[in-house]
Amino acid sequence: MADYRDLDGKMIRLAKQSLKMCAAAGSGHPSSALSLAHLTTALMYRVMRYDPKDPWNTGSDRLILSEGHAVPIVYAAYCDLEGVAGTREKPVTLKFDDALTLREADSLLDGHPSPAVGFPFFDAATGSLGQGLSVAAGLAGAARLDGSDRKIYCIIGDGESREGQIWEAVDFVVDHKLTAVRMIFNCNGQGQSDYVSQQQSAELLEKKLLAFGCEVKVIDGHDWDEVITALEAAATDKPIAIIAKTVKGWGSTELQSKNYHGKPIKGELLDQAIADLDAIAAKLGASEDAQAFAASKPAKLSKKADGGRISAGSFAAAMKDAGLEKALEAKKLATRRAYGVALAALGAADERVVAMDGDVQGSTFANMFAAKYGDRYFEARIAEQNMISAAAGLAAADKIPFVSSFAKFLVRGYDQLELAVISRANIKLCGSHAGVSLAADGPSQMGLPDMAFIRSFAHAQNGDGTPAITAFCPSDAVSAFKLTELMANTQGVCYMRTHRPDVEFLYDEDDSFEVGGFKKLTDGGDLVIVGSGYMVHIAKAAMKILAKAGVSATLVDAYSMPLQTDGILELGSSCNGRILVVEDNYIGGIADEVTAAAARSGESITVESMFVRKVPKSARTPEETLAMVGLTVDDIAGAAQAMCK
Amino acid sequence: MADYRDLDGKMIRLAKQSLKMCAAAGSGHPSSALSLAHLTTALMYRVMRYDPKDPWNTGSDRLILSEGHAVPIVYAAYCDLEGVAGTREKPVTLKFDDALTLREADSLLDGHPSPAVGFPFFDAATGSLGQGLSVAAGLAGAARLDGSDRKIYCIIGDGESREGQIWEAVDFVVDHKLTAVRMIFNCNGQGQSDYVSQQQSAELLEKKLLAFGCEVKVIDGHDWDEVITALEAAATDKPIAIIAKTVKGWGSTELQSKNYHGKPIKGELLDQAIADLDAIAAKLGASEDAQAFAASKPAKLSKKADGGRISAGSFAAAMKDAGLEKALEAKKLATRRAYGVALAALGAADERVVAMDGDVQGSTFANMFAAKYGDRYFEARIAEQNMISAAAGLAAADKIPFVSSFAKFLVRGYDQLELAVISRANIKLCGSHAGVSLAADGPSQMGLPDMAFIRSFAHAQNGDGTPAITAFCPSDAVSAFKLTELMANTQGVCYMRTHRPDVEFLYDEDDSFEVGGFKKLTDGGDLVIVGSGYMVHIAKAAMKILAKAGVSATLVDAYSMPLQTDGILELGSSCNGRILVVEDNYIGGIADEVTAAAARSGESITVESMFVRKVPKSARTPEETLAMVGLTVDDIAGAAQAMCK
């Protein structure tokens, strides 16, 4: 039997530090951390091939802590290893006692793993449970594209495996043969409010994972031999899942005496727990001073992201490449299809561009990319949560993932999207069939609250002042093409919504578009009409009626959020202070961009908003659904005339 | 062998009608419908115990069509049976040819199942995939509480079973022994864009379902004997899952010739498909005129929902019942805890009240209900999607489900929430730990975009003019208690957000609260400060600084959306047209309620908004996280003073 006294020493040191960290923070999850004492120590000091001095090396093995609340022990290890945190520009070498800053306002050690806060050892923020395995899958997909043999270790809680997304991720891993992933289920048997369900017991997890097509290794998570053998096992054609039976609060009598989930211990209880651990160390003959780090340094990534601007080239050329000469001539195409044209062009321009879709590639037109760059296309099937988190994983390995589905179905992954925001992941979402113009399929397929949700992030800033989400809503094929290209070149989370119907071109090849921008399509004197996406066309048609009635309007296409509202208010001021905003979503989109700016300005501007004020139903044509929600050409003309009276 | 010529006749009639319906609509999913030809006919004409003339009888067996796009054949059957649709007040008896109105603007036959549009045979809107089994589980939970032996049949697509929520639902069904559910997996082997993955093959589905603890029956979905035997099988202690191997486009050579997902056939192709089906009928000796309906009528539900107002009783009494005398005396308690107090009181008052929580009952304080009414408490574990859809199922059987988790984690179920909205489900959500005052756990646990998402529905109306979602944001324990009671008595989807910290009482027992209401807490002359929830307390503290600086403010607690903004604008007008709104969420909540109203009014009112403008990180105290995002007492006082300069 091997001598593990060096690892024992480290493990005890980390366990004790985890307890002290949570005590110092006054919160945190020491009992969860202790259940990972052996697994974390084995991974970070022995098994993983990485260099704590270079956490940005995507060629190294990676660790995703899906049960993010157990993070103290990982921080303890990384600080013990004097690992580097912070940013590439401003790296910080951590010391052992820096771990005690856990959860402080200016600490890099956030309450849950967060690369954006300055802990790049992690590739993704976790804490909302069930998402880490998907991120790991994305990293593994990138590893394959990079020809890297790095492994992606992912630790998942047993209670956490109740989240359906875990099983979406397992399916995805098996489907795409992402055998670089090592799934490690930490079966400590306790959740927050109770023991875990029998459905999440080690026994049932084993059965489930076997049924899903994994190779399963059941181990004692506190036995070095079993732990290291399982972690170092080579995968065959099946992905490896390790079921580690562990003890919540391992090493501390007190922490094992009841459910201590999320509760730090202090004072005498803390002293006793430390004494418990010291006693174990003495029994094991372990010394905390042992040099246990034996991880080999990884090879550098040969293919380094160049970070240069990606060009989709000429719109006309891309249209011809896509066999859409007729549409180019007729100057009519759906924005969703132009997304596909642009995506294929971007794929040709840069190998970092990858794409995902959730079994609707023929509707979102992601198929135009998939057909040409199959190796860089990851079909996610009908599982949007996994898709979005996996995209965050691909982005963490310097890919630029474009992720599409119906705007409605992307709602399924809004929690995952928010975690991607917290991670500052460089992902690009495209939600198709937005608004009510989808018509016949009805409200279960219509993207209606998306603008409100996305806008809420458009005004939340990242540390560098950029929007947490940058949003785009193209009104025609040209702008859809150019905005897709702009997404590729806009760092961070971007969201674009496209529409189902074919619409006329409004722009030319040489028009340019920018984040937050808008376009003035006509000059009028009586009022400003602001629209976006499909509604620009409806508003444009309303202008004809208005012209006959002697009303002249300035028509604005507000294609991006956060919107540059100053310019729109200026236009409003020059049009008698009248602005009418029309949108085909529930309240909370561009209309509120304008009303919030107007109300803040204190200027004498009246803003009327037309949006979807009813839960719609099916109808056979877009005209009928628009009529249902009061957004027809006539409705808009009527509202504009009423404002001008 | 039994003689199935009557069922064959019906089945052919329904299959033909499904093809014609989709052709008439110009859209729809005929091939999916045909794969269900035998299953639907067997269920609706033979197996299910129900009365097509009384779809509102919750005592009858129910059918949840989780793969909602396959709905044409169900509509065809129901119209053939001259079933009743519409509303209780205005019932409509359908005729066979009414099926051909599918997807028309004024048709009760929506593109996907929708009880709210007027098809109460269904209990829930489906169409966003993977949700139906959870609804079925909720219905089965209600059946148990009602002492009813009704069965809940749920048809799930094979491709759809990629959605993790399906597996959350299977766990939930097994955990709670909801053996009234019959899961029917329709394995036709095709998704929208491709054949289904091997991971969703009948073979793997069988293995998965066995591993999850189901009794699995694999059948030929086009063989009457096998279909009826499986559907009529009695459950033991394990829930029954049927894997039906079917053919997409069954009966039509053309529809089987390639992937026809979601594509109707017309003209000659339609004629040929009809001829194919007629040929099959002739071969089988089947006649369409056969009287196949043999379903027995169900017993009426003995326990009828009375619909009366539910009282939580006196706040003081409920606090004492909960052992919170000290908090009552100290006049200080967290709103999340007051939710638990109210929930327990409501549980005592009315048996319709049921509760669910996702493994955080000790934090949301749903445990105060669970401890007393265990039979009416459904622990959903860490699986929020299933929880929300299951609540919709409970509501469909006249229960009043209260569903809690952290506001952040409820985001996980926003797609399900939207489907509940479309269903007009009577469910009550409570998202705890909203805003940044959670502090130490960091952004992965903070509810920040919730107000924007929820507000988008607050201004979308149901058919009867009520808000699609009514929102509440209590600022103290008294209002939290009363608003929880108000939720119980407000029909439809309600959402409440509560906060982590203990806060002082602002109200007395005899204060009353209403949908859309606000409370004026102080009278001032210089400006109006509007807040909600925890921020009311921060604003109140800022008032002291302002008073010293000689600024007098009117403080408004805007505790509900859609907000009655007229009254707030009036207050603003009487305060020099100055309104400052403060909220602890991302943009899109009450600030935009006020700015939208102000901008529309055309009056000279300036509205400044303070909200979370940064993606926050952890800190050890709420004061620190508030400082991080510019929402401290001083920040508010400063902004107010700047407005008054």
C-alpha cells in the first residue's frame, strides 16, 4: 500500500483552513467542503496536470466545481499552492492566509466560484446548481477541436444531481463522446433541508449513469487508493463517472452530528473540530509541512486565440455563397435566415467560431453553419439548459459559440444565461421566431418576455463598464447579417432576436451598425416613431396612412440595447416632443429604454408605448396575431394620429 | 384475438381528419399526430374514464399531451366525440368539422394545447417541450389528496425526453409514489431536425426508466392489444412507464418517406395520404361509422372547490402560533419568515392550500407549512422546473399551490412559469433572498432580473383583463403576511419576492393592501422617494439625512405590480415634479413602472432611477453589497439632494 502521509498532511491542513475560512466569513459551507477533503487534495496536488502559476493556460486540466458552495477547500488548496489569481494584466499571487478573506467585499475569493471576480482557476461561475457538468462538456468539446488531451474534472453534488440539466449534460457527453470529462459525484447523502432522496442515492446514481451509457466507478471518497485510481483511470469509448461515497463534515464529530449544511462553526465548536482533525493527522502520522504537489505542468496550447477582428465579408458574397441570389435580387429575406448566412460566413473566417442549436437548426438556420463546419457544430438536441452552459464552457476555452433556438425556448436557459453573465462568458445567443409574427404555432412558441429579461442585464455593468448583455434586434437581412458579425466582435454575452417572416431589405451593404445604435429611416416633423425588428416594417407601412392624413413622422429603427437614447430624445424634441414606440414583445424592451430616458431628462417629451398587452393565441397569419394584440398598421397609424391631435 | 374494427374505423377517421386539419391550417404536425393514431384512439374511446360533455370534472381521468405539437389527432377525436369546449359560463359543443378550424384566430383549437383558449379537456398548455410529465405529477398529487382513483395519462415524445425536466419529473413521481401517472413515451424516432439521438432511443429510454425506478412496458404503439393492455395495467408500488414504438407519419407512405416534422401536406400528396389510409381501412374491414366510444363516465368529485375567500386570520395570532412572540414584540422580522407564518395560517384555513419548495424550505420558511401539513407539502428537491410545472398541475385540480425557492433559483423555471401563465394556472410563487442583501453568498444566489421578467407579464392581460402575473414585493413582515394572504385570494399566477434580512415592521395589523397598491409612509414637499421591499428601509434611513439637510420627502412603498402609477404621479406633481425610485434589482421593475407612466403623462415630472447597475460580488454584509452597487443610505440621500438642487 502506498504511503499517502504527504497527501494526508495537506488534506488535514486544507480541512482545518476551510473551517477557519467559513468561521471568518461568518457563512459558507464547511461540511460540504470537508466531504471533498480527499478528492480535492488528490486532484489539486496529485492528479491534475496544471500550473498554479498560470491559471489561464487552457491547455491544462481543468476543475469545474458544480456544487459551488463547497468551494472553501479549493480556495484553501490554491492559496496553499500560492496560486495566481486576479487578471492577466494584474495577476496576484495568493498566500495561504489569503484564504481567510473568503467572501470579503474586496476578496478575489467570492462566496461561490467566479472567474470574473478574479479566480481564473475556475472556468465558470457556479452556485446555481446543476450547471457545471454542461460547462465541463463545453470545455471538452473545445479540447477536441484544439487537439488537446487535457481532462476536465467536474465535481457534482448528489442532491444537485436532481437537476435535470445534469442528465441533459450526461446525454450530451455520451452523444458527442466527450470522454475528456470526468464526472465525479460527491455522494455525501445530505442536501440543505434534508437527507438526499433515495432517487439521488449512490445506488440509484450508479444505475442511472450506467443506463445513460457511462462507465461507472463507485469508490470510497476518503480512501486515497480508490480516489487516485479512479481519477487517473483512462477512458475507453465510454465517459467515466465516479461515484464517491463521502461523509459530510468528514473529520469533525460535531459537523457530522446533524445537518450542518451552510452553517459555519465558531468558538469552542471550531476548536473542537480542529482538534478532531489534528487527532486524525497524528493517528495517520501526517505532517502539514509535507510537499505534496506532484502535478506535472501542462503543455502550452499551441493554437493561441489571436483576438483579432472577425469579418463576415460582404453581405452580397455571403448571400451568393448561401445560394440566396434570388433573395438578394428580390431584396427580401427573413432575419433568422440572414443570421444563418452570417454564421456560415463567420465560420469560414475564423476557426474560433463554433455553433450550437437545440433541434431547430432548420428553423433558426444554424444548419447553414452545421452543413459546412460539422466538426465545430454541437447539436444540443432538445435541452436548452445544457446548451447554454456548454456554450459557456466552449467560450472559457477561447471559442466563440453562437447558440440558437426559438427565443421562447431560450427562456429555458435563463438561469444558465445569468451564470454565463456572472462568468463573463463570451457567448452569442440568437433567439428566433420572436414576437407574435410566428402566428400559427401560438404563444408556447413565441418569444415575448425576452426583451425585458435581456434589457435588465443590458443596464448592469461588468467590472470594465461594458454591459452584462449586449442586445441586438435586427429589422432586415442586411442588419441581421452585420449585427451577427458585430456580435462575434463584441466581447461578452450578446443576445440577438430574429423573426420568422420574410421582410424587405431596409439597408445597403455599406450601412454600418454599432452597439447601442439606432438608424433614422425617414425625416418627419410631427412625431417620432421608434420600432425594432419586424415592427419597423409595420410602422413603415403605417407611415403611408399617416402621410395621407398629413402626418409626417421620423421613423427610427432602434436595433440595439443599451440604446443610445440621447439621440432619440433629440429627435423627439424636434418633433413636438412626441415619441411613439412600438414593439412586438411584452413590456420592458425598447419602449422602456425611451420612457426611462425621457422621464429622467425632465424635458417636455411625451412617450406612448405600444407593446404586446395581451397573452396571444394562435392565428393563421401574422396580420391576425398583430390584430389580436393591437399592433397592426392601422393601430399604429391610429395611435400616431391620436398623439398628434 | 379481440375485434378492433370499431377502433380501427375511428382511428382511420381521426388520422384522415388530422391530415386535413393541418392542410387547412397551412401548418401543424400531421406526422407526429399520426404516430399517435392508435394511442390517442385507445385512450379517448376506450381506456380513459371521462365524459366529453364535462371536461371540467377533475374526478375524471386526464390526458396531458406533453408533446403538444401532436395535438391535431386529439382535437379530431374530441370533435368526433362532440366534446364540450369553451368556458363553464359559455360552453361550446364541438362538431366533427370544427376540427378544421385548427389555428384560426377565433378557433378554440389553438396551435398547441391550451385550456385557457377554451379547451379545458387539457389541464395545461404545452408546446414548450418536457413539461407535461411534471403537470401530470401535480395532478396525481391532487388526486391523492382528493382520495380520487383517477389516472393521469401523459404522452411524451422521444426527442422531448432529452429535456432534463422529464427526469426531474420521473424522480418526483417515484419519490412521491404518484402511481396514478401513466407515462407514455411516443418513440417515433424523429425530432425536428434529425432522427432522435441514440440516447433517446427506445432501448436507452427503457434502461433509463428502469434505473429511475419505473415499471417499464415496451409495446408496439400500433398494436391494439399491446396498447390497451399496457394502458389498462394496474400499477404496483412502482409507477408505470410505457415505451410505445411508433411510426412517424403512420399510414401515409409520403409522410414516412422523409422527415416531415411540422410540415402539412396538401393537394395531390394529401389525396394520396387519404387514399393510403382508406386502403388500410379496407384491408382491416374497418368502418368510420362504428360507435367506438366505450369510456365509462367518472364519478363526480365529492370535494368541490368552494372558491370562497381564504383568511390567514390575525397577524398577531399567526405570529404567536409560529412561536414568534419575541419578534412580534420587537417588531422586527424578515419578510421571508413572515411568508412562512402566513403560509402556515393559510394551510390551517383551507385544505386547498398546498406547498412546494426546492430543498430550501428552511431558508424560504416553507418549512413552517411543511411541519404542520406534511400531506399537503410536496418537497420538490433541487429541481425547480419540475416544481413549477407540477404546481400548475396541482392548480388544474383546484389546489392553490404556493411554491418557494430563492428568487434566483426560480429563474430556472421561467419557461415553465410562462407556460403556467398561458394555462392561466392559479399558482403562487415566492422568491426569497431577492436583491443584493443576501450579500455573502454572491450573485449566483441573488434574485436580480426577476422584477423585469415578472413585470413584463404584469402588463400582459389575460382574456378577462386581469394581469398575466400579479406581483408583490413586501417591505415588512406585516405586509408580507397580508400579501401572502392576498395572493391566495388573487386568481391566476402571482409572484412575491422576499428578502433575507430581518427588518422593522412598517405596518399595523389593520393596514390593508391591494393589487397594484402603494402606501405613502411620510409626507414631504421636496420630492417623492419610491421604493419597495428591503429598499424602503434604506430609503427611510436616508430620510433622516435628508431631514438634516432640510429636504423633506414623501416616502412611498410600491409593493405591487402592475402599479397604480396615477397616484404616484400626483404625489410627484405636488413635490415639484421630482420622483426618485430606488430598487435592489436590475432595471425593469418599479422604476420603469413610474418612468413609463411619467413619460406617457406628458406632465413635467422628472424621474430618477436607482437600481443595481453592476453585476455584484460577495461581501460579508448587506451594507457592503449595497455600497458596491451604489444603493446605500448615503447614495440615496445624495441622489435625492442632487435632484432638489
